[in-house]
Amino acid sequence: MNGYIEKESRYVSIAKELAQRISRGEFPVGSLLPTEMALCEHYQASRHTIRDALRELSDIGLVSRKKRIGTRVESTAETTINSGQSLASLEDLVELARHHVRVVKDIQQIVADQALADLIGCSLGSHWLKIESIRENSEQPDAPICITQSYVTASYHKIGELIKADPFALISDLIEQQYGRRSVEVRQTITAVAIDAHSADILNAPTGSPALRIVRQYMDRLGKVLETTISLHPAERYTCSITLKRINKENC
């Protein structure tokens, strides 16, 4: 496998192995794990991957991390480490973006034709800033996670420079920082599609191969769309985990 799934499974598998070594007593409570560089050499992994693995252990309470001290074992309790990507909140989107650098391919001002108006729900003839970018996997730069077309109102002309300055941030967060409009809700539609020739060339994937198209509309508190993104993920490079919970009607 490659792309997002490989990147994720790599740091998750390292985290699981470290958790098992802690559980076996190889690293007792109160001891320090090997340094990041030592773990990089042991697992033949990048520092970024090792840090992601250690962050997983920290998030579940097995270790704590302090600058100039190291990674200290805090617990030997067995804990399940998930291997799927949860997208249940805006924070999950931020976390997803944080792991994969954005590479901008093109920025241009466009006028919405009928096809775009139908796709993103805008007015025919309205003016937009179209940003085409990819999200790269640091361990497989020849297999991008996805290609994304982001559409923001043409009046947000400074966004082009801001996204180049911060290749990890969500564009919606940059809009909030620069223009004061905060995204509080994302409406997401996922569709199975075939990869077109233009996207196939950029994604280094076969034309016509299966992909997931994810359309996200970022909404402000008034229900107004401040950004729409259309992302195309080759099928074998992306997995999404969604948890559905039953509503207790007695408490409604």
C-alpha cells in the first residue's frame, strides 16, 4: 500500500510495538524511552514518523514528553491504538492536515460556470479564487494523498500568499485569522468517481482508476459558505473512519 494509508499504518504500527514493549516491562514506569534519533535508527523511520508514534502514546496516557528530558513512561495499561482516520470534528480535519504538507500547484481568479455553480452551490457568474494543491506524504512524495481545488470568494485575495507561507494550515483557519470569519460547521459529501486525466497526471495514478471525491463546505455561524473544497483521493491512498451513535430519545 502507499500514500496516506501507508504513512498512517507506519507510525501506528511503531506506536503499537512501543506500547507492547512498555506492557512487557521492557520500559518500566518512570523510565525514559530511547531518544528520537535512536528510535529512528531502530525502526528505520523518519523523525516525523517517530514523533507521530510518540504523540499517539502520549495521547493515550502511556508516556509524557518534556523538552530536554525526553519521553517518560507513565503507565503500562494496555490501550487500543486506532489505525483509521476519524473525521468526526473540525479538529480532526486540522489533525489530518498537520500530517501532510500542502503543495500549491496553481492559483487563479475564475468566474463560475454552470458546472461549478451546480457542484459547489454558488451563483452563476460569481467570482472566485481557485487554489489547486496537493497534500504530500513525506515518505512517498511521488504518491500524493489527494489533489484539491479550493474555492474562496475573490475578495479574499491575500489567501494565496498566506497558504504558501503556511503549508500545513487549513485554508478556513487562515480565512479566520485574516478576515475574521470563523468556520463552525463542515458539510461533507463523499462520492465514488473515476480519476480524470488532469488529476491522474498530478497524482501519479492511472486515468480512470477509482477515487473518492470529497466536497466540503465550510460554514460560518450564519450558515454562509466561506470556503468550498473538492478533494480527489485515489482509492488505495485514503481511508476514513466515521463513528455513528444512537440518539437516546428519552433524553431529547
